[in-house]
Amino acid sequence: MKLSSYAIICSCILEVFIKMTEENIAQILKKISSDLKDISISELLKVIRKALVAKDIPENLKRKIYMFSSNPEIMKLIKEGKIENVSKILKRLNITIHDLQSIKDLVSKIISENKEKLIERTLEPKNPYFIYSMHAGRVLSPEEYRALLELSGLYDKKEVINKIVSLYTRLIESLENNESEQAREIIESLPKVNISKLTQDPVTLILLILVGYPKILYEMCTYQQLESTTEICDRLYTMLYDLGIKPSTEGIIDEIIIKVKRSLAFHYFVRREFERILTILKELEYIEESRRGRVDTKASIYNLYLHVYNEIGDKEKLREYINRLRSIVDFIASPYIKVAMYNSLGNYLQSLGDIQKALNAYNKGYEIAKRYNITFYADVIPHNIAIIKHQQGYYDEAEKILLDVLKSRKEAGGTQYAISYVIRNLVALYVDKKDCKKAAELLKEIEQIGKNFADLMFQVENALVCAYYYMRCKNDPKKAFEVLTYISKDEKLIGSIRGSLKLSMTMAFAEAYYRMGNLEQALNYASLAHSYLRPYGDPWTTFSVSTLLAIIYLEKARTESPIYKDAAYTLINSEIEPLREKLGIIQHPLYDELKEKLKQ
């Protein structure tokens, strides 16, 4: 027989063997999928981790079981029956059919012995930001952290590595339970490396992730920064993107680096460094598209795109990613991610002036939140509807909703970030209602709890609401001007003010100058704000800016030249009244002032 014939026979045998292996893997995964029905993935992962500590399992197999079972994304794919997707991940993680059989036997045994404890129940998450980060594939599992420790070569003794992994596990539990002070203490106990002495190589990248990721995770879950978090993120960005460093190791490191990149994108959103976010997002989007990733992860990437394009004022891209998200939202597996995405769609649809579509999205999200007892979003969505009611002028209705939400968040032990966000919007409402006593009381509270947050936009918006309080409640525009000037002198803050924030700041300065009687500067800033509307303004802001500009024109018509009166009426007829009708506005502090001026 010729050699070529042997080659053909061998090739055929190999193809049959591969096909049989793939079929066997599919059968095992289907069995695991069947076992996972009605089982809580998070609770199962906890039991598996405990079982691995107690059982006498070979180290190589133990690692592969960890790699397989400590990653919520893999377990969810199996539970959803997406076998083909899981098979690709198994290849990347070098998990063989024999490993998979051992994993299946362990999972089946654990479920049979703990069935009642593992039944899926939706509980109130103490820290929704941790839950979202976990579902969005940003949280490194303890075994992924162990892999980094072992690859770093920092420690030879297994006992030391086990102790550090135990600390990291406690860190995750602390952040999940919203115990931020305990989390800080644990981070201080984890390995430390002098960042300034690190070189630019693959080993350094692993070391940097090892020492830096816990701080980045802390930021994601609390919106607060620890010392050197920004420095760590900048070094990681340089190594991953400017230098393109990639360790040549087994598949688990690839998964870790993808999670770290998702975390970096979040960090740069908080810091408002949009160019870097977009660089990361474009790569992550390409990865998810090329490997047919989970819809949940893809939705989280689209959602971050929405945040960015809204901030930089790219309306075309904003609509594009709204449509992309709408096309996949009903296919999202995780109820938590699904309700988060409906909430996000509501936010950005209403920012485009599509109020009814926004309310439809909010209502769909609210139905899911109530059905699955996701109480965080059962509060957040009514809160966002209250913002619409406030902007429309239904003050009493908005106040009732916001007070109910604030009470619910406090009773649920919500994060200070979430609570202060509600309080800030209550302050803005009371300022517009002229209920200045209540505004003052809450302003003290929000200033106290909001000063430590890393989110620069949050800090600026707190200062803005304070400035409006002085202008509209205390009739002290000079004090408001001092607040705005103080923000402008902070280089870190002013460097982050772009897009819609730039528009908001310009608008606030315009009103401050107007109320101080400096009509020239008021007109300059109001005109500048009006020029920002096309890229950055939503319909609500357009209404406010145009109304203030019309007020300034009427005042200049009264004190200087009647020619400004024509400009005011042009704005009223072409922008203000059409928008008021479209948005359903019944009262508004600036519009009410405009009506009084027109009577005069």
C-alpha cells in the first residue's frame, strides 16, 4: 500500500476520532446543563471552592476544575445550553475530555448532596455595582488570582499562596457585601510591589495585575479610589496598548487579561479619558464578535459605548449603539444585566427626546426587576422616571417617587454612591420647587458623603447643584460664582470637563453672570452654551439654554436696544415652544421667569 494511502486512512481515522471526542464533550456538557436547571450558579461556585479545599484532588486537575467552575461566564453558558461556545473556551483552557468527565462527576455529586441549598433564589444584592461587574465579566475569580501568584514567581511556598488567595476571596466577599472599610484593610494585606521599579516585560505585566487589580476592583465596586490606582491603570494601559505586551502562557491568562481590559475601560470612564476607553472598547468588541461571545458581555460593552458617545456628544454613534443594544437586549440571559440594559436604554432614549420609547424601556426593565426581585433596579428605574417628571414640572409626583426610592435604598443598606445620587436629585428638585429649607438640609448630607467618590462627573454635578441652590434659593449669585470658579481652578476636575459637562458648566456660568447683572458676560456664556447644544445637548438642556438666552435677550432689549426682542421671539417660536410641547413641560423655573418677562 502506498504511503499516500496510509496518510488518507490515518486522516480519516483522526477525523472520526475528533468527531467522536467533540460529540462526547457535547454529551457531558448537556448532562451538566441538565443538572444546573434551577440551580444558583453563585451558590454552586461557593460549594465547589469549599469542596476543592477539602478533597484530595491532584493539583493539575484541581486547577482545571477551578478554571472551569470558578468562572461564572462558563457556568452560565452551560446552563443556557450554549454548548458550542463552551467547547471553544475548553480548548483555550486546555481542559480535556477526561478533565471534563471529572468535573461533571464532582458537580453532579455536589448538586445531589446540596440540592435544597442550591435552588436559585434572587436575593437583594448589598452591592449592585459588584453584581454588575461580575455579570459583565470584570471580576477575577480566586483561582485566576492564584494563577497570577504562581506565574509571578513571588512565592515558592504553597501555604503562602493559599493564605494570599484566602485574603483575596475575603476581599471579594467584602465588596459583594458592601463592607468597604474591611475591603481596604484586606487590600493593605495583599502583596505589594514598587511600581516605579517595574520594567516593561510580560512578567512585570503579571506582577502589575497582581498588585493593582484589587485596587481597581475596589474602585469599580465603591466608586472610590485607593492610592496609586490611577498610576497602576496608566501603567497597565501603556503595557497592554502602547507596548502591546502579552504573556505567552496557558489560556487562563488570556481570560484574566480580557477581564482586566474590561476593568480598565470602566476606570477610564470614571476618569473621563474617552480616547483610551474607545481604544479598549473597540478591541473588546472585536474579540466578542470574532469568538461569538456571550450576549450579556456584548451588551455590557455596548452600554459603555453609550456612556462614552453621550458624553462626547456623538449623537450618530449614540443612536447606532442604542439600536445595537435594542437588537440583542431580549436575548440577554442574566435578568440582572437585562434589567440594567433596559434602564440604560431608557436613559439614553430620553436624552434624545424619545420620551415614550424611554418610558417603554423603563417599564420593561421595571417588570423584570419586580419579577426577579432585583430591588436595586426596582428603585433605580422609578428614580429615573422621577427625573423625567421633575423636568416636565410634575414636582409633587417626582418628590414622592424620589423619597420612596431614598427610603428603600437606605433600608436595603445601599451603597453611599447610590444614596447620594438620589439625594442630589432631590436637592435639585427642591431648588426648583423653592423648598429651600429641605434643599439646604439635604445639601449638607450630599456634600459630606459625596466628596470621596472617584467619579469626576459626580463631583462636578454636586458642585453644580450647590451653585444653583445659591442662585435660585439664596438669591446669592456671587456665592454661586465662587463655587463655579473654584471648580474651574481644580486642574484635575477641569481636565475632565468635556461634552455634556462642559455644556452644564457653561450654562451655570451664564445664569450666574445674568443674576449678578453682568449681561455682556451672561450673553457670551449663554451663546457659547447654545453653540455646544448641537454636539452635546439633549432636548431638556436645549430647552433650558434657549430659555435662559431668551431671558437675557429680553433684559438687553429692556436696558439697551429693542433689536434683542426679535432674537428672543425667534428663539421662543423656533425652539422653546416646540420643545416644551414635545417634552410635555408644564412648568420650569426659567420658563416661568420668561413668561413673567413677557408680561412686562
